[in-house]
Amino acid sequence: SQKIEQNSEALNIQEGKTATLTCNYTNYSPAYLQWYRQDPGRGPVFLLLIRENEKEKRKERLKVTFDTTLKQSLFHITASQPADSATYLCALEDSNYQLIWGAGTKLIIKP
Amino acid sequence: EPEVTQTPSHQVTQMGQEVILRCVPISNHLYFYWYRQILGQKVEFLVSFYNNEISEKSEIFDDQFSVERPDGSNFTLKIRSTKLEDSAMYFCASTTDQIFYGYTFGSGTRLTVV
């Protein structure tokens, strides 16, 4: 079955730098992959969706890449701010059309 | 911006009792979902609902669970006889098209079974 791996350790980044988070999957390449932000005690908030035929997607300071050869997506936040501190989740659809989720990477932006 | 609304925000129930978690999805969305997240763990898919019927369900969604869309706005999750291990955050989500758009999640209901 499809598995998703995200860095389980927290990522500490200095304010103003670029944060890069990794999402790896193990089996077939999904038709699309999504990134969400989750704050403690809150529901996930949709950020970006990238489809298998897209190499890169941007939205303001956010950028997502999708490499189906490496089975990997990278999520970048440029000019990071303390308000970007949160857990970032990667999600993709499995063969049963169910969205499965990574455990998330906690991002801490230090002033 | 449109929101998915969930009530209650926190529910405490005794083991064996029935609970109903309520959600009002975004009005023009067509696909509705329930997910759960046990504290400190991954988000887990429970069930998807489209065109007034269940389209997919996970192994977690056993006979103790049911969903309903009783009218044009509400979407409910019922747990018939709660167990301690049902304690989790339950999130409702909706989307207009999951291939092109992401999901909009509610703020969740924290269910505590004692």
C-alpha cells in the first residue's frame, strides 16, 4: 500500500531564510499531491495542489515541486516569517481514492 | 471566505453512548468527508460522500459508524456505541472537485470517550 514519509524531526529555520520540507512516497505516483498547514488543535488548511504532469507550482511565497522519478515533492517557503511556524502535511490519493496523509513536519521559524 | 462549520467543538461522552457530530459543508461543494486524528498521530480517512451516498470508506469506518446528509446543508457522523479508542479529533471536509482543488476542513470536534 502507498506510504508517505515526511521528516519527523522539527525543522528550525531563521526568519528570512527559505524553508524546504520533503515528502516522499513509496509506490505508484499519484495523480496529484497536496500540501496543508495545520496549527495545534485546528483542522488542516489547504495550501497547494500539484498534479503529476506539473513540475512546479507557486503561490505567493510558497513553491511546490513534484518529481515522479524520485517519488518526491518538495515544499518551499521563501522569506520565512515566525507566523509560518506550524506543522505542514503532505497528502495524496491512494488506489482506493482515499486521501492518505504524512505525519507532518513541524516548522519553527525563529526571529 | 466560506467555511466548513463543525459542532460541537468538544464532546465528552461515556463509553457505549451514541454521539452525533455535525458539520455544515460549504454550500456549493459536492464531495464531503470525515477524517479523524488521534492526538499526536496522522490524519486518517474515514469516509467520503457524494450524490447522497457513501463513495468510499476506510477499514476504520465499521458498522458502528454511519453518515447522513439529512437536508441540503448538514452532514453528520454518528458513532453508535463509543469506545475509548474513538477519542480523537474528528474533521469534516468538503470540496467541489478533489482533482483540481484541495479540501476545506472544519475546525474539528474533539471527542473524548470516558
